[in-house]
Amino acid sequence: MLIAILVIYCPNILLLLLVMIFDNRSMRNYYQQWLRFKLALQGFILPLIFLAYDESYFEASICSRELKSYGVDKSFDEMQKIIDAKDFTLLYQDYEGRMFLDNLE
């Protein structure tokens, strides 16, 4: 966490100091480009990465808790391995009230 803070904010502080010391158009341009890059990275790319990483965690947590009512008693770690497998599908047909549990037996 500390490394991420240093990587993101040290160039910001360095460029700000350079802009204050060498006040010219090219320094201001570099500083504005850095701020745009940082805004795009922190506001769009990093949240997508975190959401994609945590998706299987949340799914495994919910499935290990809720599937007990369907007779499937799997731990969180087992469910995360199953969900991360490429051929996993979990389909629920609401109108029939049945759940098709592939690869859970």
C-alpha cells in the first residue's frame, strides 16, 4: 500500500515542485499530462482491476453460504476453486424453482 502511494504521489509532488521552480510552458504541460494520467488511472482503471479481482471472492462467499439450502455444503476455499475454473456454470430457473449445479458434486 505504501509503495502504491509513493508511486502515485511522488511524481505529483516532484512535478509540482519543478513547475514552481521552473515556471515555463513545458513544465506545466508535463504536470497537466501527469494529472490527467493519474485521474484516469485512479478513477477508471484501478477500480476495474479491483472489481475483477474481487468478483470470485464475493461469488464464493455468497455461494458457500447460500447453497447449503440446496444440499451443497462446500467451504469458501472449495467454492473459490470451483468458481475460478473455466467450465463452471451456475444457472437458476426462477419459474421452475430449480437450480442446476454443474461441477459441484
